[in-house]
Amino acid sequence: MNETPDIGALVADTRSERLAIVTDVADRRLTLRPPGGPGNEEWQAMPAHVREADPAETLRAQTAEATAVIRRGLTDQAV
């Protein structure tokens, strides 16, 4: 990726082969987290090692986010 992606962008980390959401940009490094909400492990990557997620990856990430929201809602109701 030639440009630094915006915070909130969905990217594919080409080194770890994982989908991620950009949560921070500092010192030319990206802080990434997997789709699915807070509580997941974050990691860092250089902008050169990420690319924009393709449409299939975007759909997969949206599904993961929606599932996480539903699970959190079910957990809250069970308590």
C-alpha cells in the first residue's frame, strides 16, 4: 500500500495474512486489530505490508463484526 490507510480502514496484513482494522497510526506504524470488536489482540505493521481488503474479505470482516455484536448482546442479556 503506497499511502497510509485511515484509522478505521479494513486492510489485509500481507505478512501475517490476517484481516485487520486500523486503530492507530504512529511513527509510520499501523496498529491493527482483527475484526470482531474490542478485546482481540492488536499488533503493528508497516504501511508497506498492508493492502486494501478485497470485496470478499470485506464481507467476511463485516460478518465477524456483526457476529461479535450479537454475541456481546446475548452475553449481556444472560447476566
